[in-house]
Amino acid sequence: MSAPRPAALEPRRARIVRWVLIVAGALSLVLAVVGMVLPLLPTVPFLLLTAACWSRASPRWHRWLLSRPRLGPAIARWERERTVPRRAKLTAVVLIVPSMTASIWLVRDHAWLPWVLAGVAVLVILFILRLPETHDGA
């Protein structure tokens, strides 16, 4: 049987976990921003990771993220309903196809890498298309 932990360690552990989540959220936000430009780095999963980290660690940073006019409503809807508007799904697929095609073309000289990229693209597209859609038409 293990000995009970001293009460003084609990606030310290909570503070460490809070800062780890804040830093992880910030790093995932940076990766999301980089993913807006690089075709192989996804943006939305990193934004959702940022929201998840900050919702647990910092209500202030979470509110800041949700207050962004372009990102906030979609993230809030995902947190509330776990749904995605049909237009967002179609936009994602339309953007994935040319970016992955360009990536495959850039590595066309490798024997197996284009096939891996094509497989990843198909899996990501299938995942996106299977997400539940928003019913309010937004």
C-alpha cells in the first residue's frame, strides 16, 4: 500500500499541469498557423488541440481563441455539438486534393512515398466526410 501524498504537492502538481497545458496549447497553435501555409501539416486538429488544452488550463486564453472571428465560432460549435458545417467539410476536401497532389508530385521520384501520401490523403478525406454535419445550416 502506498503512503498518502502530502497536501502541499497537489497545488504544485496542478500548477505544473496547468503550465504544461498552456505551453502545449501555444505550440499547437503555432503548428496550426504553420499548417495554414504548408500542405502536409493539418490546421484544424492543432486548433482543436489548442482549444482542448486551454479550456482545461486557462479560461482566459480559451476565451481569446473563441473570440477570433474566423476560428472561434467553428471551434465553439465543435466543443458544443461535435459537428462541422457541410461547407467546411467540402472546403477541406477541395483544399486537400490539390495540396496533396502537389506534395505527391514533389516526391514522385521516391518509390513508396507518393503511395503513402496518397493513402494518408484518402484516409483524411474519408475521416472528414464521416464527421457529423451541423443541422442549422451554418
